[in-house]
Amino acid sequence: MTHLIVACARGWLGTRFHHQGRLKKTDQHKGGVDCLGLLVGVAAELKLSAPDGAALAAYDDTHYSHQPDTKYLQEKLSSLLTPIAVSKISPGDVFLLNIDESPQHLGIVSNMAEGLGLIHAYAQARRVVEHRLDTWWRSRIQMAFRIF
């Protein structure tokens, strides 16, 4: 399943960044997605399930500000995904990352030729990107989760 999660997330590369967006780019539209929207979109495409058997994408929530409630986000992720030790990460896992000193950004771990990578809807890049999980990004990892 992990290779499917990474392949699906890569299908979102280049989709423009849009706060609370949930639309994957197509030949006809640039789409628009934020970091949570990327996770929701991948979950919807792959029909991933939450621990209770319900569709994971059904737990989507678009009622958050540009500075989300980090406690709520951590609790929600912990209830829907399996928390894992950062030392145990593998492609297809999900990171909660610190941005501006606060755990408020999500990304999907990928596999690249030079090691682990990160796929995420990154506001500064204005789109969904994939890059190496370097020291700078590793230092921002707050929590890691496995889907299933």
C-alpha cells in the first residue's frame, strides 16, 4: 500500500497551493490544494479507511485558519492514523511538521534515489512539490503517522 500512497501523491505534483483547496490539477485546470487537502485527496483516490472502517477522506475538515489549532490537529491525526516513532518512518507515512515554531504542516514521506523525500503542498513554493528530506526538514518533524 505504501508505494500506492507515494505514487498517488506524486500525481498531485504541480497542483497549485490554495488554502483549504481540495482540487487536483488536470489538463483543463490548475487545481488548488493545501497540505491537508493533499492528504485528503490521496485518501479519497485510494479509498483509504480510518480505524473505524469509514472512509478516511470523510473526516475532512475545511474549517481552519491559516494558523490551525495545533492541539486539535495532533489529536485528530492521532485518532485517524497510527502514530509511529520518527525513527521508524518509511515511504507512504505522514509527517506533522513545525512551521513558524508550530506543528501545523503535513507531508507524505516518499522514496527518492538519494534517500527519503517529502511530498507536500508548500505555500512558499506555491504548489505541491517533492524534495529530499534533508536535515532542515527533518528538524521540523513533530510527529509521524502510518495510514492503516
